[in-house]
Amino acid sequence: MDRLGLNDAFNRTVNYMRISVTDRCNMRCLYCMPEEGVPWIPHGDILSYEEITRIVSATATLGMRRLRITGGEPLVRRDLSQLIAMLAAVPGIEDLALSTNAVLLAEHAAALAAAGLKRVNISLDSLNPAQFARIARRDYLWRALAGIAAAEEAGLTPIKINCVAMRGHNDDDLAAMAALTIERQYHVRFIEIMPLHGNAGWQAD
């Protein structure tokens, strides 16, 4: 770090920050979380919206320009649009994005856009209801699709969809996922499983 900005070890400018606002989630995806869930961090131990905004304000003076709100599932945290409005008002912040599974997005997309959110990244692993329910351990595909539609209507574009490609779980649905880029103005990206504690070897076949 220097007086003119934030730089990494290769002297590249750092102007992008990811902010996790919760460790909680409304799904239990096979590759991410056990069915019984995990021990949650007590609410009093996580940063308040005011504390997050103070940190962002300090980093913005050093050149931070782009923010991504993540979780867990960030929309399970109450009044998230309030945080978005607070961050959008920080001088120097130019871009605000949200990573979400879209299950709660239909009811919040308009308010988030009005608060200053620019775009969304959406985790979606299948367009097949049965496959989606098996992977997420929740029958929420219809809610996720409604959330994507609401985000598009609210102007939270470009909509980027991240699909975790998994042999034997959704590999037969990947062509349909890719076709979304033809049918709609979506950016579909296929990603590999991120190694996490407890999921090592679960797909080793």
C-alpha cells in the first residue's frame, strides 16, 4: 500500500473488494454445505452496515472503486438494500455488484436497483427442477428463475450466471445452460468445484 493507492506484490492496482455480509444461506448445495448446516457466527460478531461502510469509505480514499457483496447468501441478511444505498453514497465507489443464488431476488431486485446496485452474479447449477433440487437440497428452481427475471426487469445487467459443472450431477444439462446465452442476454460461465472443508473427495468417482 502507498499513498496513491493499493497495490499487490506485483505492483498491480487493487481497486476491487469483495464483502461477505453473512455466512448463512437458504440452500444446502452438495458441494458447499452439509444438509444439517454449519455452526453460524453470532450476529453480534459480524460487521454492522455502519462498520462496513466505514471500512469502504477508508479504502475508497486509497483508490477502491468496485465492490461485490457476497455471503453465504447475502439476501438472507435483513435490509440489504440499506447497505447498498450506504455504499453507493461513498465518494469514489463506481460499481456495486451482488453475488446471489437468486432465490430471494424477485422480492428485492427493484429495491436493490433503486438503492444503487448495478448488476448481479447468480449461482445456478441446473435448469432441470429435479436436478436442481438434488444439488441444492431445496426445491427452489422456480424461485431462482423468477429472481433472474426480476433482476433483468430491474436493469441489473449484464446478468452473469455461474454454473458449477459436476460429473454425474448436472453434466447432461450443461448444453441447456449454455443455450441461455443465445436465448437471452445472459453471460453463462462454467466453473470447477472449489475445495472446501468437508467436500474433499465427494465427487471422486
